[in-house]
Amino acid sequence: MFKGTTILCVRRGNKVAIAGDGQVTLGSQIIKASAKKVRLIGDAKVIAGFAGSTSDAMTLLERFEKRLDENQGHLLRAAA
């Protein structure tokens, strides 16, 4: 049995698709099956998704969005 969370990103040419499984688990129990792990941030110009424990993923997403705002939407600077 595989346990984990998934964020999948595919790029083909100049098009990108990103999706998340939406499942939140606590140990072996599914707590929520429809979580929003992929979001538009930075004035809806950046699509971001983080996999991992829910608190870690949400914290990373919030910190990344803050860095994106601090760097006026410059994606590479925010990610570094």
C-alpha cells in the first residue's frame, strides 16, 4: 500500500499543467479528501503546489507567496 501525497506538474512546450491529489491524512486515516493543495498566488500569475504534511505545505505556500510579494512578482528571486 502506497501512502503519501502527490503534486504533479507537466510542461510541454509553453504550456504547463499542475494538479494535486487533494488528500489530507493523519497517520493511516484520511481526514479530508478535497484539500486545495494547488493555488494561484502573486496576483494570480503563479501556480504553486506543495506536497508534504499539511502544516508544512501550507506554511511553505504562505512563505513563498510572501517572498513573491516582497520581490515584486519576480519568480526566480522569490524561489531562491
